[in-house]
Amino acid sequence: MSESASTQALATALRERLTVIADRDFYNRDPAGHLGKLQAVSEHLESVERGLPRPLDPELAHYLQRRSYDKALALLEAKGLA
């Protein structure tokens, strides 16, 4: 996978995770289902992250390591990579 495709996949996974977190209706209706979905998207995000070409941008690596996913997505968007 090219670096561009990899960063696009990362941005998509980050957005998907944020969407699940923000879905309060789903959480209120089915907390266990919501947690399961959050776990699934988080696992997918980690899988995408492991597949990124190395070396990573140091700032992006820092955000991903610290699980600062909002900041990681904002960085990708600011650099035109998302």
C-alpha cells in the first residue's frame, strides 16, 4: 500500500472511531453493542497503524502512541494527507 493510501486509511479509521464514540443514541440504546463496536473499530485502527510505512512522522507517531486520535487526525488534515 502506498504512503498516501496508508495515511488515507488511517484517517478513515480515525474518523470511524470518532463517529462511534459520538453516537450517543447507540450507546443509550445498547451500551454493550456500542462497546463492542468501539472495540472493533479500535482494533481496526491499530491494524491500520501497524501497517503504516516507517519511519512515521515524529509528531504523528507521538499522537498515535499516546492515543491522541483527535490530534492525529487534525495533523493529517493540516498536512493534506487525509
